[in-house]
Amino acid sequence: MFHTYILYSKIKDKYYIGYTGDQLSERVKKHNTNHKGFTGGIADWNLFYFETFESKQLAMMREKQIKSWKSKKMKADIKHKDLFV
């Protein structure tokens, strides 16, 4: 199983969108470690939203679709609406 997920940081007031074949709890822990990269150095990333897919390709396609949304509001609204294509 693969997951497309959105993390949110209150400190940065930013979202991070990704996909993984790992367990989500383990992936979030990795994001909250001290490492280089967008999520590194800030340990307040929380799982905001996720979807599960049977293939890596589908998870990657959904990640790309969500990343194409330029509005922070659209990303926040995903929890409140059915925004599937």
C-alpha cells in the first residue's frame, strides 16, 4: 500500500505534500528529525491528511495533483470537501 499525505507545521504555517510506501507514522517521525530539506529542523510536522492507494504510480499522481494547487486554502479545504478528480 502507498500513501499520499499532507503534513502541516504551525511554526512555519506551511504544508508539505508527499507520498510513501512506508507506514505513515514512521514517515512522519522521519520528517520530524533534524535533517536537511524542507521539513528538517522543525519538529512540529503533523499528519494533516492522507489517502491510500494500491500502487506507487497512483500515489505519485495524486501527490502531483495536490502540489499543483497553488492555494493554501485548497490544501486546507481538502479535509472538508471531496476534492477527488
